[in-house]
Amino acid sequence: MAITKARKRELVALYRELLGDSQALVIASFRGLSVAETEKLRHAVRESGGRLMVVKNTLVKIALDESGYPLPEDASVFEGTTMVAFALQDPAATAKAVADFAKEHERALRIKAGYLGMQPVTAEQVKQLASLPPLPVLRAQLLGTIMAPASQLVRLLAEPARQLAAVVRAYSEKDGAQAEATAA
């Protein structure tokens, strides 16, 4: 089915807009996926904060070029049926969604390559990105690393006061026990 030049311009503009909003891309080839399986993958990518599109190879290459992205060295990346997952929020989560689906459907979906920022990455590097923890977990780990020295410092500074309070309490309990003994 031929598409008009106006529709092609619309698609290039849409691809450029998505490229501008994306932190990463996952480029995959698919063959033999049912509509239900494709929708399941779209849902997983959407849940990860991304968007999955079946793209026209020539038009996405034009959009990449116009957006300043270098084309991958492997020209076969944009051959055959191609879908692109645009990571709009969390690159690791979007890559993980596609990689997990590719593991379940090895015959039908194959990761070809991707982009991290504006740099092309190989399929293996996309899989490594997918193995990273999600962004909230990374933030929590970073916050824990930053907070550890501060919490140790607070404990260190509070320890003498805690020990002094324990001594005062022990003396007050001792004095209270002696007062009760003399009153009885």
C-alpha cells in the first residue's frame, strides 16, 4: 500500500519528535508476531515509560539524519520489518521490556541495535542496558550511598550524648531506689 508524500512527511515529523523526546532507542526486527503478542509488547513498553512503533525504514533513517543521529555502521539494521521502542523516561526499563519479550519470542523478535542518547549501540549493549536496575532503584542506591557517611556522622556525634544520658539515668534510678528503701 503506497502512502502519500504528505503522510510520509507526517511520519518523519513524528519520528523526529519522538527522537527529540527519547533518551534511548531499541531497534528490533520482528516476523511472525501475532497482533495480540504485538499489543502485549506495546503494553510492556508503555508501562516502562516508552513507546513502540512499527516504522518505515527509509523514513526513520531520514528522521535520524535530520535529528543529527549518526546512522549505525551495520546497514542491515534498517532492513526488513522493523520496530523501534522509544525510551521516553527510563532507558533501562524500556530496553528490559523489549529484551524480556525477545527472550520469550526468540524466533519472532530479534534486537538489532539501538541508541543511547545519540550514540549508536550494538544489540549486545542494548541487552546490557536491559540488565541494569530500573531508574527508581538506581536512585535509591545512589541516595543510600550518599546518605551512609552522613548517617554514620550523626551516630558518631550522638553517641557521647547517649552515653551521658545513660549514666544520668542510672544515677537517677539508683537515687530513686535508695529513696524508696529509706521510705520503707
